[in-house]
Amino acid sequence: MNTQFERNGSLTELSSYPQWTQDMVGTCEDAKRSVVEHELWDLMRDRTMESTSTRNFMVGIWPVIERFPGYMSMSLLKTQFGRSAGDNLARRWLVRNIRVEQNHAEHWLNWAEGAGIGRDEVLHGRIPRGADVLARWCEEAAGKDSLAAGIAATNYAVEGATGEWSQILFDSASYRESFEESTRTRSLRWLQLHAAYDDTHPWEALEIVCTLMGGNPSVDDVEHIAECVRRSYVSMRVLADICVEPSKATQAANEAAA
Ligand SMILES: [Fe+2]
């Protein structure tokens, strides 16, 4: 029988979490850095990105943006009130945060529009080959895997790395000023929300994962969570590769599937 996990310190300090969590975060760090330090963000920030790459970015990530509250709903369906402290925490958090996602799809379309990619193109344009890698993985993790694995893959890993790259773009005055002044606030709303909002959100997701796993999880269960987190980062990196250079698609998609 698992003992219960209780956080020992501040929400946003890794040292507040069990050793297995700290090890897991450490082993996934390289994969996370490959997303957060991807050349894509430099190209966007420096306004040196090809317009086809901007298009691939806005259209290629859209399925994940559109579906994100859906992933959370699939996680919610796995919870059962009263079964465990983790179930109760996850249920409460998911119900509250699905509501927070309400307008994010609309904000994404506004960002795309400000960057010169029309709403119709994002909604109906062809997704670059291989760019569905992240959406497919999130769907699989949230739909078919355990509650802890699904939340680790989506709300912890995807949102955590997204918070960091959003911050890189939103912190750049030259990037912000590249948008038409009359619609700038609207264009940057998605970035602004994710750069700030995701500050504590991934930590809360990590706390839920730890609560679900209990104080003494098995080595196999821990390895599985780490694998799910890593796969989210690798899928994000592959997607970033495809945005920058669509010809990398086949090679990268094979890598993510391996
Ligand atoms: Fe969002």
C-alpha cells in the first residue's frame, strides 16, 4: 500500500518533491532544453523566420491548442471522487482549469492573424507532414494511459515547456512591437497568458502527479512517467524542427516514434 505524498516546501521548488520526481525532472532536462532552446524561438524573436515557417507554426500547433481542454476532459473522466487524495485533487483542479482554457483557442487565432496567418488557413489549412506528432501523443496519453501519466505528459510537460518558450517571445520588446499597434494587445494575448499563467500551472500538475503516485511508487511506474514526460518534449522538439524546416519531417517523425 502506498503511503501518501505530502509536499514538503514551496510549490515551485523542485526540492519540495520526492527524490524520484527530482530524478525524473533531471533525466528529462536535456529533452526539455531541446524544446526551450530551439532555434525556432530565436528566429521568431529576431523576425528572421521565413513566412512558410510562421505558417507551419500557427497551423501545425493548432490541433494541440484546439484539443487541449479535450485532453483535460479525458483526464477528468478517469477521476473518481473519494477514491484517493490524488483523484480528489486532480478532479478539482481539472474542473477549474478546463474553464480557464475557454478562450485560448480564440487567442491563438488572433495571434496567428496578427502574424499574418489568416483564421481560415489555421482552421482549414493542411497541417505540415509529421506535425501531428504532438497532438497524437497527447491524445494517446490523455485518452489511454493512466491519470498520472496523462497529466504528466500534457499539463506538466507540454505546458511547462510552453510557459518557458512563451516567456522568451513575450519578453522581447522587438517581437511585441512587430505587431500592428492597433491590434497588438489582442495579438499577444495568448503569449501573455501562457507566459504568466503557466508559471504555477505545471507545478500544480506535478503535485497532482506525485499525489496520484503516492509516497512510494514502483520503479516501473516512475520510469513510465519519465518516459511520458520525455516523449512530450521530444514531440514538441520534432514539431519545432518541422516548423523551421519541413524537410526534416520524415526523419524527425521516425525519431519520435522510436
Ligand atoms: Fe491554454
